[in-house]
Amino acid sequence: MRAPPRPGTTTTDGLTSTELTVLLLIGSGHSVSEIAGMLRIGPRCVESHKRHLYQKLGVGSQIHAVSRGISLGLFDLPGSTAGSTAGSAAGSTESRSRPPHERGRAELVVVHARPGGDCLPLAVALLERGTAFVLIRAGEVSSDVELRRHPGELTVLLLDPLPQDWRVPARLSAPSVIVRSAAPDLTAVTDALRRGARALICAADVRGELDMVLRLVARGYCFVMTSSYLGGRLPAQAEPLPRLPKLTSRERDILGSIACGHTIRQTARLLGITTKTVENTQARLFRKLGSRNRPETLVIAYQLGVRLGVQEDRMEAGGGPPPREGR
């Protein structure tokens, strides 16, 4: 493992899979206790991983760690033009854009599996759901052009994918849902997150939870896991990820300050306003974006297309990393 990078020379090479997973879950708005439960480790272990990734990224807070992750493309959605790192990892150089789907048109699911892969549970679940699907075996010739022309929602289900299989959703410019036959483990979660998958399903959960997962993916949720990974059931109802709301100039100022890793006091001083005003504006921003905390606000805003203006060189210019803060 390489030595921790200097500020301004951040790479992901030195991060362990667990540290990367912790960073991505922080960006999804999860608390330390929630992350500990999801990864089945202790809260102190999560805090230890946070300290290590802070050191390796050259930052002093989880807000600035998320900002660095955004600048590295770790939070890009599949097919997003906001960054290139995540897309290139999934073979996005081969992708071609497809026209926006037409509302009211039938959904189509592309099931991609290795030769010998057991697709029967997926086929049964999709038939019970009334969803049209196409089965493609690895190595078979398929018409990407015809699939891209589908006027409705298009989703790719990858059954136990190998690295080269990730080119399929990239070529189709479609969100990917991963189905794993093996027992749930941290490696599968990390791999799905790094490659931009929208959901991760344990094969044992397909019959009971595939419908809910596909509905959440269609609503714009950036990452969903089934109960075998979470240790609990998916909610019966969920609100869709909000569309980009209209933000006031002050709310954008606060968002930009969050992106730079500033604390509430630093933000108040820089904008010439009181800390109470910062807190009130920040609360409105949370409500508009449907977020629970500052890291999740940052990621949602980025994925909705807000230009954050993350300052990667601010620590080189003068003060070192910002003070540590919990949220």
C-alpha cells in the first residue's frame, strides 16, 4: 500500500475496500452507527476507518472527504457526464447515449448472465411482476441498437458479473442492478458501489424484493440493497429522490461552503452572517433536497447537476485541512 498522499495529490489507490465503502456510505447520509450495522463491524471500527481515509485523502472532516470523492468521480451515477472516473472504470468509453424514455411506455429489463447461470428465479419474478425482459448470455451477440431504441425505462440486471460484463449497461446507457448468488459480503458491496450500480440483490431475495428494488431504481434512488445485505426488510413505501428544486442565492452560498468543507462558524464568518442564519438556511436546504445531513446534501446536489465548485487546491493555498467535525 502506498503512503498517504499529500493534499492536492489525492488518489484512491491507497484506500482499502472498507475505507472506500465507508466513504460512499457517508455520502449516502448514513451515520456511524448505521454504517456499523450495515457492514457488521463496531462503531469504533468505523471511526478508525474514517480517520485512516481522512489521512489518506489529506482532509480533516467527512464533508471534505465527500468533496474529494466527488472530484474523483466516486459518486457519479451511471451515464452521468458530471465526472469521468467512475464511468471509465465501467467501460463508459464504449457507451452511446439513448433518447429519454417516454412516460407511460412499458419497462424493459435486460438480464445478462454467464453461461450456466441460473436465471430461472429472475425470470419467474419478472413474469410475476408483468415486466418484459430479454435474456442475454455472455458471449452471445445482441442488438444494442434495438435495445437502446426502446422508448420506455431500460434496466440491466447483471447476474454474477465478471469485470468485462460491466460494459453491457455502459453500452446501453442504462442503470445496472447486480444479483449475487454468493453469500453477502463486503467485497460485493464495495464492487457494486465502485462500479456505479444502482442496486445490489442477493439471489435469495429475488422473489420477494426484486419488484421493490426496480421501483426504487426507477424513482432515482442511487443505491439500494436487499435484506440479506441490510439485515432488515426494505420499506413498504419510499419517497422518490427529489428533482432539482429552485435554490436561493443564499442557499447556493451555503451549499458551496459545505462543498469546501467549511464549518458553520467558518461559513458565517466568510458570508458575513450569523451562525443562526447559516443553520436556518442549511435546514431549508436539507428539506428541499430531501437530505438528512451535510454529506448527503452534497452528494444529492451533485447528482442532481448542481455545480458545486469544490476547491481542491484550497488546502495547498494556506490553511491545511479544515477543523474536524462530526457532520
